[in-house]
Amino acid sequence: MNEIENSPLAEKKFGWPLPARRQSFSDLTKETKEKARDSHRIENFKGQTISLPILRVEIGLPKYRIANGRTSSIQEEWVVVNGKDENFFTNGDPELYTLQEAQHHILSEMIGEEGLSDKFRDPTNKQVEPILLDESGFVINGNRRLCSWRELYYSNEEKYSHFSHVDVVVLPKCEDKELDAIESRLQIEKDIRSDYAWHAEAKMFKEKQRRFGYSTTELSRQYRKKKKDIDELFEIRELGAEYLSARGKKNMWSLLNETEHTFKRLNKTMKEQKSLADREVLKELAFHYIDDPDAAEERLYTFIPKLGKHLGSVKDELRLVFSDKDTKYTDDQALLAFGGGEMNSTEATDMELVANIFASPATISMAQDVIVETLKSEKEKVGEEAKAKYFIKQLHKSRTALNDALNLGLTPEAEIEGAEKQLEAMEASIVRIREFIAQRKN
């Protein structure tokens, strides 16, 4: 262990040593029993409701929980940005200063984005609910609040003296799976807690499956979500991971914070394609629009379904533009994207088309222009088709309305004033319609 991990600074800021934490819990628990201080109820702990004493501890005593669902994706990104080993968080000892310091920095960025810093910067906003700790003093619920209070207290101990100590509740010894169940129950309760980033939520669910063997159905019950929504979350995170890797930005998840709807639409639209080749073409085209959303000239979550619906026409137009281009080399990775092995003629042509489109920034830009214009043309076709059908459609509506008048309206109490004028107008319209039909036939 290095010098900084032995220093009083490390002990003060990011958690006391384990023996000191446990001794403090023991002493404070004894004191609260003697003085009959407040307690906190925990529902459904091992099947029953328990009351535990609220302990007042120094703000530096607790340790952050490193295996934190909200921070999992950001930890992956932090590792990349800071050039650490990819197992820095997953295999490291959570007692170490280096891990606790890294987790604090990650949490401090989150509380700034979520408004917690602004909330507690006002000295009148103080702690309301106790922080929940496991028996070893790691935070089960309240990591971000603790970080926020530490940031404020260490920056101005006089102004924020009310955060020199914090209220905590220490759970009895229990299995990790029981702690996880308690955490998930608390997460669905309303509080100052914010929603997870979509990719962090997916990572959290996957990690729970790995650690505790949860099925997707069990997760859906535990978090009160639909099973299909969790399945979709897993699928779009895989798409997001593929996108980031293809751009040389593996695990840079913050780049995708605002793309959940885009990846949902892409995932759904890919499933609607008839062949694996079409799914891959659509994905590759969509990925480049995620790179440059403005090129779509509309929101991607509306553009991508249109691209999928008219993919056949789009490919036809692209082939016309790129048919005279020299076929670019396609590597094994591209081949695997189309299923690997032998390809039929259509798949081979599609593969060549994709290779030619993405040969350079200039060809990508050219292809995007073709795609946008093709979709505009398809929209105009739909408008013309609707216009062509408008006449017969309105006649059908009129006949339906007239039938309703006959079947439901011819009653003794029906008002008939003005009916003659209406009929005369209708008869005149019918004459004009018949003349129009006759002219068209001739």
C-alpha cells in the first residue's frame, strides 16, 4: 500500500480503515440504545420489517460502493480516459484510496449534472433520510448524496459544518443478493434520485444477472419493468457498444447519453428487414447518420424507420450512383457482418455497395445526399398515391354517411327542415361526378 493510502488525508476523506469503521458502529450502536435515540425502519429485510438505530458518524467514515449500478458505464469510460487497466474497478480492492478517489471523481461529475450540488449548496437544505450502509460501512444507498456533502464540507468546513457528520443506518450481516434486493427496492421509491442513463441501466442489469443469476423475468419483477423493455435495453446496448467500437471509441458511453430513442428505432427497424444483409446495410448507414445527425435533415428516430421502410429504393438509387466505382476491398470483419461464409449474389452486391459508400468522407457525403433525396421522392410518391385514392375514399365515406341517415335517421321525430336543399345539392354533385367519370372513360 502506498504512502497516500496510509495518510490521514485518505482516511479522512474517503473512508476509515475497516477495523475503525466497525468499532465506531459498535460504540455508536451501544450509545443509541442507552439513550433511546431515533431508529429507521427497513421493510422486507429477509421477509420482515426491522428497525435499526440511526447513527451519527463523521462524514469521512463511510466507503463508496464501487459496484454501483449508476456508475458502471462511467467507470468503463473513466478507465479508457485515464489509461487504467480495464479491470481497475472490477478486480481492485474497494478499500484502496485509489479506487475510492476515482469513484468520488465519477460521482462528483454526476451530482453536478443532476443538480444535487446546487440543491445542497443552499445551507438550509440538510440531510433528511439516513444513508444506508452494509455491515462493513460501504454505501448501499446514498453514494451521490454522500459525495455531494463531502464536496461541500471539504470546500468550506465552516459554512457547511452541518455536514461534518451524517446520519447512517448499518444493516446486519446478510448475503450480497439480499443487499441487492434492498438496493433495488429503494431505487424505485421516489426521492431526489435521478433516472439511470440507459446504457448504465442495461449494464447494471447484466451485472446482476452475472453475479446473482437473475433471469430477465426476475429482473422485471424486481424493478417493476416489462420483460420486453429489459430485453430491448440489452439489445440496444449491444448496438451502442458495436457503434463505439467501430468508431475507435470503445466504452466512451457518455457520447451516447442522448441516443436511447435512436438506438431503439434502429433496433426495431433492423428487425423489420427481411434479410441479414439488409439489416447490416441499414445498420451501417444508420451508424454514419449517428456520426452526423444533421445530414438526415430531421430527427434520427423518425428518419431511421423511413430509411428502413424504403431501403430497397435507397439501395437501387445508390447502385446507380456507385455502379461505376471500383469495388473496394472488403475485409473479414465486413464479411462476418453479413454472416460469414458463402454469400449469394445479392449479399455480395450489397457488400460491395457498402464498401464503396464508406470508402472516403466524400463518398459518404455523396451517399447521404442520395439517401435524403430518395426518401423525399418516396414521400412524394406516397402523397401522390394518397391523392389518387382521395376521390374514391371520399365517395365511400359519403355513401356510409347516407346509409346511416337511411338506417338510423328516418324516425318520426327526425327534423326535415332544409333536407330538400341538401338533397338538391347532393344531386347536383352526383351529376358532376357522373360527367367526370364519363369524360375519363372516353
